[in-house]
Amino acid sequence: MPLSKKIRKILRVLSYGRVSTVEQAFEEDGSRKVDGSPEAQKNRCKDHIKYLERRHKFKYKHVNHISDEGFSGKNTNRPGFQ
């Protein structure tokens, strides 16, 4: 293989989201905040992965997203964090 051809690795990525309080997840009227849902956090993570691909010229494969709702960031004993 010529030296000019680069071997590209595909980096596997796991994303993680967390909302610890009701105030972070819900509006005063009880509706879910647009940016506070696990799905919104997952989409933001995927967007960031795309940004990293463009910036660093690597290929990333998003393999999973884990979400822990109702757990403080100070508590590392969270189901998805384990």
C-alpha cells in the first residue's frame, strides 16, 4: 500500500445524558422542556459528534446513548454511569 493512502479508523462513541431535577426537565406548566428531554440530549450529542468528525477528520460511529434522569451529577452511583 502506498504511503499516501491513509488508514482511517472508525472511533466508536457512546454518549451520555443526565437531567437531575424536575426544574431542569419540565416547564412550569408541566410540559417537557425542549432541551431537557433524553431525546433532545441524544440529538445534541449526535450533532457534536458530527462537528468532531468535520473538525478532526476522523470517522465516528455513535453506538449508544445512555440517559439517567433524576440523578445528581455528584452521585456517580447512577445506573447508566456504571
